[in-house]
Amino acid sequence: MVTTPSQQISFTEYLNYDDGTDNCYELVNGELVVMPPATARHSDIIEFIVDCFKAIIRTYSLDIRVKAGDVGVQTGINSSRIPDISVIKGEVWRNLPRDTSAVVRVPLLLAVEVVSPGNEQIERDYVEKVAEYADAGITEYWIVDPISKKITVLVLEQGSYSKNVFTGDEAIACVNFPQLQLTASKILLA
């Protein structure tokens, strides 16, 4: 995790933060953390999943928005994460202020993170974000792990996540998109 050398900032300051660079930051307990660009594999997986979700949304005329890596979610008083994919109720999206950073302050329907190589990144997606997303009330969290060749689907039940792991040609069970017909292999080979 690369943090900026500056002092801690509040969530409100984060919403308007601009250091004049093209860097993308998450806010973790008041500290800005630089998010590096995705790898090509990472990007292809994200694009594939987004396309699948959007196809279901169009087919069933759902009032849902799917955003890839450019929308944050508040996960604490002075914390905000930027999931690789954010699935948001349409009404929530329409009510976001248009003049500050796009950060949702209510639970997402679903967050997806694609694991990057490195112990720090694995710890962040499998431990830190699991705790933060559960505390934030995100009903479903997918951890797509091309390194271990598995997809972990966590579903919020009474304040904590239940976990199902999918590999190979196992069909992924998705609470928010029960119409989804995807396997771990299809996603990981995107």
C-alpha cells in the first residue's frame, strides 16, 4: 500500500481532493492510498463481468447501474474504497451530487474486486475489504482471484458474510443477479 506523505484528511476533504495528478486514491482511516492502474488481465476480467451484468440489466429492464473502477463507496467515517466493479441501485446513482467525487454513501448491491499479485493486495481484498464491506452493509461481495483460480462470493447475512467458493465449471450463485449464468472458468479466462 502506497500512502501519500501528507497529513490525514477527512471524508469531506477526500470528496474534493485534487492534487493535480491523474492518481486515483482510496481513503483508508484518513490516509490517501494510491491505487495503481490495473493489469491487462485484471482489466479484461472487469470488462467481461461488467458486460455480463449490463446484459442482464438491459434484458430485465432493471433500475441498476454498474460502474467499473471509478466509483467509491464510503466504508467508514474517514474511509472510502473504490471497488473494481460497483453495482448500485439506480435511485442511489441519480441522487449522487454531481459536483464532487462519485462516492456512494449507502450500501452497494454488489462489489467486485479482482485480486492483484502480492501479499499486500491479497490481504487487502481477502481481509480488510471483507471487514469494511460487511460493516458498510454491502449485500454481496465477489473476490475474483486469477492467481488461485477461484471466485469467492460473500453474501451478507445478519451482519457478517457467508462464503461460497467457485472453481472450474461450477455455476456462480449470485443473489443480486439470479439470472446470471456464469462459471468461474468463463470469468477467469476473459
